[in-house]
Amino acid sequence: MDQRLIGAVEAGGTKFVLALAREDGTVLARGRIDSTSADATFPQMCAFFRQAGAAHGPIAAFGVGSFGPFDNDPASPGYGTITTTPKTGWPGANFLRALAEFGVPVVCDTDVNAAAIGEGLAGAGRGCGLFAYTTVGTGIGAGLVRGGVPLGGFGHYEAGHIPVARLPGDVFAGACRVHHDCVEGMASGTAIRARWGGELAGVDRIELIAHYLAQLAAVLLLTHMPERLIFGGGVMQVPGLIEALRRAAEARFAGYIHSPHLDPGLERYIVTPQLGNDAGITGAIELGRRGLA
Ligand code: ZN
């Protein structure tokens, strides 16, 4: 069978990762451009796909995983639009319009859901009926995937903005521009830089961040009973953080839920991603695959 071609976009707040892939997932061309503004970045994105298409053949569908807030509801007139982001040059940017010249289906979701789909397909979520993928980077976001499909209501989840109980003595005001001391405001990469002016390091600071992330882990567990919690993103690469998170989460779960999924020590329950930086683009390729007629 001839392999149809998929254009995939992982649209992050600082860079776009682009790929042209065969239907079976083989990547034929890769690109990376800065996310400056929609007016500057979208034409570069289209130029990449025109060039890659000329070299390898016509593109049959696109998959997009985008930063947000993002309209990921296929039934919405604004489907594929970056909505209320504070990032200059991006509110109202729409991927369906941007890629309209190719005349093929464009399937969109959030960057978090795309990475979650990728981990479910080929990474740490394989074999799970329902799992959660959380990214702790500049912001915090979580996606829940059941049978390859991200859960959602009228919009994507905003688990990074749940309220959290402060660690006694923590007087940091919080870095979220809306809620101040939500979990993103207290424990994201942005919060870490605002707290300490640099990267996360040192046992006390790692345990403080783990204290907040454990509350998100508890909310995900208590509201969804996922079979696994994957924690990724740049902040989670700090040595010792995943172990501190497991300890803090186990203390917070406090033995309330009895399940073979919750192993003592949570080493099998709370895990890091397996695809590393490729989770997002792997998920975007899968989104495009779902757009193939
Ligand atoms: Zn918030």
C-alpha cells in the first residue's frame, strides 16, 4: 500500500517543531522555527511544508499540537485557534486558516494532549486504559488519555491552575498572572525562576516543588483513577525531582486508595516520559493520521 504523507506541527511557545512523515510514522523531513508571531511563523511553517511536499510528495493531512489556551473542539467555529494567550502576536492565530492552501484535513489538539497521545502510542502510556500525562515546564498542563483519545469537556483541561495548599512558611506570592498561587504559579519553571532567579537545585527547593506537584498528582488520581501518571517537561529533568514527587505523592495519598496500580514507592505509578522531546511530534503525526480519509 502506498504510504500517504502527514504534515505534523508541534507548536510551542518558543519554537515550532515540524515534520513530514509517512503514514507509518517514518519521518522524512524535520524542521524547527522560532515562534515569534503568527504573522512571521505561519508563513515559515507553510514554506517548510511546501518544500517538503515538493521533495517527497503531496501532503494528505496535517496534525497540530499547539500551545494555548487553544480551541480543540472540532464542533466549534473557532476550532484550531490559539485563544486568550498573553503571548504577543498569537491570540486568534488559527491553524486551519494557516494551512488552508494545502486543501487537506487539519486535526488539532493542545500540545499537552498531543504529547500525551504520543506517550500512549509509543511511550510510557502504552498498555494503560487511562493514564495522565503532565508537563512541568514554563507552564503546567495535564492531559488524560483513554484508548488513545484525550478526555475533555467543552474545552481542554486546565489542571495547571488548580488551587494548592501552601507549604507552611512558603511566602512566595505566586507567578500565575490570573490565580497567583495555583500549582502553575507555585511550581512551574516560570515560578522557579521568579522564586530563585535560576534553575531548580538543592534538596529543600526540590522538596518544596514536589509538595505542590504531589497535590496535582492527588487531584488526577482522585478525580480520574488513571492507571499511570507520567510527569515530563523541562523541570522534571532536574535530578531528584521525580523521586521527591513520588515520596510527596505517596504521603499525600496516605494509603487511602488501595489498588495494585499504586505500587509501594510509586516507582511504577509515577514515571517519566519515554519519548523525551519526541512525544509532541509523535502525537502530532498521530493526529494527522486520524485526519486521513
Ligand atoms: Zn493559574
